[in-house]
Amino acid sequence: MIDALFGSKTRVKLLHLFMNNPGKSFYVREITRLIDEQINSVRRELANMLKVGVILSDSADNKLYYEVNQRYEFYVPFRAIFSDQKMKQSSIADTDGSDWRDLVKALPHLRVAISAGLLVRGSTSNVDILLVGNVPASKTKELIKAIEQDEGREINYTVMKYEEFYYRLSVRDRFITKIIQGKHSVLVDTEKLLTNQK
């Protein structure tokens, strides 16, 4: 039935392979062996999936490797369909806030926290969360792990000292400006720096 819905048995097998192996890359001959399909059919479907943005490609050792694009807009629903693991519903749709936001606010020595990218609907930022302050690395890792479990995918994050953030904000640094001029959500702003920017 899923084959009929997605138009091709090879495509379904590829989606199953990629959605069950986020962060892992495969080369063509390896894929054909794993899914037991003809190489021409696999190449054709990989080209289609690459064009749509479901997968990414990279070359190494004269081989072209493919892996799932975790930033693809339908990654979470596709993973819910094709992954063998049961996934939690994405928290992006939550309107009442979620556990990870509370974890952000509880981080020690955190002075600014901004969510964007995958964590804010409609955001095109490559950075999903920016944390500013002298936050212990172990606490940051715990937080990122919790967010990734909640979202069902890897996220991109940046940690910055307050002085660096303040300076980059004051000189209208491109990296910071791009985040705060795009769609974002301010989770923590102890000095009201971002309120004063408006």
C-alpha cells in the first residue's frame, strides 16, 4: 500500500533506509546491496530524492555518499512513517511551550537564549538555538540531547560568551543580525538587550 502511495518500491525502501539511519551516509553499491534493488533504479530514485531535498550527497574517496537531510521540511513526518522507532510528536506545533524550553530557562549563568531554525515555524536560520553566557559545557550537552530527542533530529546550536554577543550585537554583526531579523523566539534575555533593539 505504501508503495502505491509513494509511487515506487525502490523509493519506499530508500526512505526506510535513510529515515532509520539519520546521520549515517551510504554509497550507491552499498545501498543497492542493503535494499536489494537494481542499481539503475536506485540511482534514478536517489537523483529524484536529491532534487527534492530529502537527501544530501557528499563525495569522499572517489565515492558519492548519500544521507538523509534532517533539515528537510517534511523530515519529521517522513520519519514518523518510515522509522522503526516510535517518535514523539514534534514540539514545534506545541502552543503551550515544551519541556526543553523550561530546561533552557533553568541553565545556570545563561543570559540570552534565542531559538530559530527548526525550532521556530517559518524560520530559515541555519542556527536552531543560540545560548549566551558562561553555561557549563556538560549542561549544554544535556540540553541539546533533550531537544534532539524531543524534535527527533539533530539541531545546530551556538554557544557564545556574553561579552562577544554584546559586541557582535552592537556592531550589527551579520551572524547575529541574520538570526534576530529572521523569525525567532527569545527564550531568555536577562539584560533586556533584545527588547532594546526593537
